[in-house]
Amino acid sequence: MMNTDIFLERAKLLLEQNRNKDAIQQLQQVLQQEPQNDSALSLMGRCLYNQKKYDEGIGVIKQAIAIRADEDYRHRGSLGGR
């Protein structure tokens, strides 16, 4: 089993560089191992949204929120304040 934290950190850095496609590749590695990883889902949603895949991005972020409904504040910034 791989350390998913490394992939999450890479994805965050790639997202900051607006390299959404590359970030998605990293996040897919995480989600293959941990399909319910709310952080990866939240970042994935943001990447999709940035690629103008609005409905898909919002849907993925809603999945992340559903996993940690008691902590939905963690995902509020996922769309950059939108």
C-alpha cells in the first residue's frame, strides 16, 4: 500500500500552479487506494471546477462533504469562494 499523503501534497502543489490535469492524476492515485478520502475528493472537485466542468466538480465536492458532514467547513473554500 502506498503513502497517499505524498500524492495529496503533490496534487496541492500542482493545483496551486494551475496544473489541474496533473493534479487530477495524483488524486486518482489517492482515490484508488482510499475512495472515501474527503480531502482528495475536495481537491478533485476543485480541479474539475477549474477545468469548467462545473457540475462534475460540484458533485465531487458534495461527495466529500457527505463523507464528513460534521466538518463541512473544511470544504467551503474548495471552489475559491464561489
